[in-house]
Amino acid sequence: MKINLAIVLTVFLLTNICKAQNTAKPKFNVLSIELGKTGLIYNLNYDHQFREKKLGVRLTAGSNLAEYLQLINVGGGVYYLHGKNKHFFETGADLQYMKVDEVSDDQRGFTSIYPDYSIETFYASFNLGYRLYGKSTLFRVGLSPGFITNEFLPGAYISYGFRF
């Protein structure tokens, strides 16, 4: 999984670096690395904003890379941006398939926000955050509370990526 994510990230970055530089064309796609959502999870995000609109979609894949409680999630969501120029307030909703595999029930880490038992389920979350567009970068930070099988889970995220 780690190798596949690294290969995808490398291909997207090389594609972005190798193409001719044209500053007149806006960049509506972003590839970013995100820390957070539910616990200490590392996500790889592909983000697409529709041309000249403040609406977009996001695809996500991630893991917590822990030893005793392993988590894998795959999903996507939609978002809407409120603001002008490069500073935006972001609202959105995500739906992800989440698989938590408890390897050892007597070991606990500091990432106990997500369930500490084995589960396979869909996870719905809402995003409220700040989004900053740079010339060829994206920075995001915010809150992402969600629900798993009628349990409320707090969440937060920070993300940095490259536009292309």
C-alpha cells in the first residue's frame, strides 16, 4: 500500500514538473497529503475543483500505519468554498469505507479516537475549515466530525498539496 501511494504521488509530481509552465491557465486539480480526519491517519487526496465554480470533489485513500490497531480508509466527498481570491472557508461532506483491524487488544496508542475494536463500515464526516491557494500549492486545516455506527467521533485535519 505504501509503495503504491508513493508511486502515484511520484507520477503526479513528475507530470506536474515536466509540463510547460503557463501562468495564464488556472490549476483546478490538487494532489495532497493530509494528516488527520479520525485520529492519526495519513491520507493521500486527489482534489478537483470545477472550473469557475466554488464546488469540487475529493477522492481519498489512507491508513494510520500503526502496529497494534491498523486502519485503512478509501472514499470521497464534495466541498463548497466561501470566499474570494485565494482565501476560502471550506464546507463539505465525505463518505469513506473504513476497516479497522485490532491486532492486539492489550496495546493502546495515543490515537484512540477511532474505534479500538475490529470493524468494517462506512464513515460519514463533515468538513469545516480554512483553505489557502498558493501559486502552485494548497494548504487546508479544519475540523471534521463524523459518525461510525451511531457513535460521534471528533476529528481534525491539516493538509498540504500541489496544484496542477
